Amino acid sequence: MKKNNLDTDYWENRYQNQNIGWDIGEISNPIKKYINQISDKSIKVLIPGAGNSYEVEYLWESGFKNTYALDIAESPLNNLKMRIPSFPNKQSLHMDFFDLSMKFDLILEQTFFCALNPIFRKNYVLKMNDLLNTNGKLSGLFFDFELTENGPPFGGDKETYYRLFKDNFKIKTLESAYNSIEGRKDKELFFIFEKK
């Protein structure tokens, strides 16, 4: 499989040129519904590959003040700061996800996993496990379509995700999302994985 050059410049150029087809302009329905049922707003939350950070914005406005946005590109983090001037700089992480060394109670996945070259998938699993506190959760959406050689996005399927995560996480939920937006209907899996 070809290794794509998905570095800082690649992603920054995508944002600068508005070549961001994954960006739906708002928080996705499944993640919004999941956030709405969380009662403890003091938890420490990470959105990796946050992009324009609609999840971060929704969390922040819902009272989750211990929320962090991480992206390898600076432009989308600047966009977040323009929308939420009060968002703390220390919680806006302009860096490579794999260089992060903090702990979180919840990590929300929204089009980050599918943006990584598949050769990094095992590293993603191990890093997610490492970043979570005991009983921490990784939750969000994975694309449910065939893995493409040329991406992003790089797809996958339920069985592949299960095999990839089962050794490091308790698979609580891994099901077709019933409330995806129209363009992603039957193409997303909602999941909740708990750190082992």
C-alpha cells in the first residue's frame, strides 16, 4: 500500500484551499446525542484531528470546560479560536497526535482515524489506549465502507475494527449509526470502546 504524505503541510494546504469535503459544518448527530447523555461535565475530553472543531465548540457551550482540540494543521484551530475567543490556548493543541502525552477520560473520534494512512492504525490503537485514564472511553464514528488504497478517507468495516481494537479495549458498542446525516447514511459505525 502506498504511503501518503499526510503531513502538516498537506493538511494545512487542504484547509487553506477549502478542500475539506469531510467538514459537515456542524457537530454530527450521533456524537451530539452521545454528548447529551454525559452527566459529568468535569471530565477531560480530547478531540484529535479536530479540524474546525464543531465537537469542541458543542462541548464547550454545553459546559465541558475541560475539553481539548488537537490538530496537526493550525488554520482550523485558529477558526475555533475565532468562534470561541474564550477557549484557552493551552487546550488548543497544534501538534502531531502521536507526540501527545496527556491523559483523558474521553476521546471522541470524528474523521481522524480515516484520515490516517492505514499503516498507522495499530499505532493509533496503542496511542489511544495510552492517552486514556483507567476506565476511559474512546467513542465516535468510523466509516463503514471498503478500505481504499488512495485516501483519505480510508474506509474499513465492522469486523476489521473489532479485530483491531479488541485486545486493548472492551467493545461496548460497534453498530451502524441510525442517525447519520443523509450523505453518510449506512456508511458510519457508532462505537464506544472502554480501555482495558
